[in-house]
Amino acid sequence: MSLINRRECGLRQHLQMMSRFIDSTARGAQLSMILRSPDSDPAKALVGMKGALERIGASARVILTRLEPESDLKQLFASLCELAPQSPSRELIRWARNPRLLDAHEQVTYGDTACWAGDAMRRDADKRNALAILDDGAAEAVTFGQRAFAALWRCSVEVPERRLIGPASARPFGAYEQVTDPAVDPVALPPMPQGWPLVRH
């Protein structure tokens, strides 16, 4: 499978998981994400479905190992702020800038319901293992994922404000423009190959 097709399948996978989370979770649940960069598929799914997450009162926290692409970082941060408008940036997003943290795997916990794990963040996107594991309804896996996120959060640093909103902005910190990009439609993406993702119960 080509890298482009793999990325399309990965994004579709995360849109589907986000949809299930929105449909089944209790109001006010929280997502936690450990991601390689702001253009990782789970980040794109969060931005694309921000409106639906907002309607159920969900919020999210994100750890990144890279802060590029800049435009994706700012869009992701704007979405996090809209989901939790009263929270300062240090409570929403952090930077795992220490190279020793790159051995951690990408991970998303969907409230208390599911946990997804992908490849190590150190590996280049074109050399990554396509295998991903989704533990759905497995409380032990979710608890482990939440503990891993909390540990990595403590080891990470705050993202400089200038990286999140840009030096040219005259808006006060905490005031953000509405993200105008249309929500991502899972139906518009090509179907995933049979057997993707690997789901463990």
C-alpha cells in the first residue's frame, strides 16, 4: 500500500473511532493524545470533528514531539481552545522535546471507553509500521494509556505562545478566530482495506 493510501486509511480509521466516541461517551469526557506532529491523523480527526465534540462537551489534551507544520499546529491549538475555552495553553498542549521521549508510541485514549496505539514517534512516516491496535471496551488498556499519558505530560514542556498563535496576532492570549475549515466527512474518504484496523477486545 502506498504512503498516500495508508494515510487516507489512517485518517478514516480515526474519524470512525472519533464518531463512535461521540455517539457512545458520557458528556464532558476527555481525549488524550500523544502524537508525532500536529498533522498526525488523530489531530486531523479532532480538528475535523471539533463541532461534534463541542456539542457533547468533550475536551482534549495533546502531547507533540514536533511542532511543525506550523499551520496545523495553530489550527489544532485553536480547536483545543474552543473545546476548553477557560483552560490556559499549558493545560491543553505540551511539547515532548527531549529526544529520549521519541521511543514512546503514538496513542489516543477516548475517555474511559477505548485506547488506540500506533507506531513509535521516532520512526519516519514513510517507514512506519501500518499495524495499529485499538482496545475497545478494555478498561485495563485505557487505564494504562491514561497513566502513560500522565507520565509523558510531566516530562514535556510548555509550547511557546508565539508558536501557537503567531507573533503578528494582536488578539489577547485566549481569544481565537473560529476555525472555518469544513468538518471532515468520513464517507468522502476511500474505504479501508479489509481487516484495518486491528481491534482487540
